[in-house]
Amino acid sequence: QVQLVESGGGLVQAGGSLRLSCAASGRTFSTYALGWFRQAPGKEREFVAAISRSGGSTSYADSVKGRFSISRDNAKNTVYLQVNSLKPGDTAVYYCATKLNAYLNAPYSDKNEYDYWGQGTQVTVSS
């Protein structure tokens, strides 16, 4: 069992920045692939960013490329999502997720690949 706790969300004006964090339980954090997803009201949960077990490979949704950055700190069992140049369309609940038994250098963009999910953190961007 893996528990994930997101933090760092909030209300920000368009053009602003936030850093989302997701702390994971367990002693095998370095073996997880990790991802961030988001869900806006009335919409399906969508992929945002992913990072491989090694940390050397990342993947981003086209809508956030160049604005968002995913990173991991295995010593702190934490994955981060730096979100810059925020737009009202980025408003959503942001979730982190872990995939067990992942390949070393593969980031995973399919939400169905993930095994555990956090409870989410709300990001609201005002215009």
C-alpha cells in the first residue's frame, strides 16, 4: 500500500506560479514511476506530466509543455510539479499517482497504468 499526499495548491492570478508537492509513503519510492494528472469540473481526468523511475525521462501534455516541470527527490520521497505562466484553463484538481513495477526510463502518460492516487490539491487561476 502506498499513500500519497499532495500540497501546494491555491488561488493564483493568471501568469502566476505554484509548486505542487506530493509526498509518498513506503521505502521503495525510488522504484516508482510518478505522474501528475488533473481534473476540471465536468471533464475527465487528464494527463499533465510524468517522470520515470530513474528521473532521467519526463513527459508532458502538449498544453503544459514549456510551462510546467516535473521533478523528484528520492531522499524525501517527494515528487514536485512546478507550474508557471498559469492560465484560467489550468484550473483543476491536481492529482499525483504512482506506478509500481515500472521500467527504469519510462514515463507513463496513461492514467490506467497507475496503481495509487492521492486525494488531490485544488489549483484555481483567476483571470
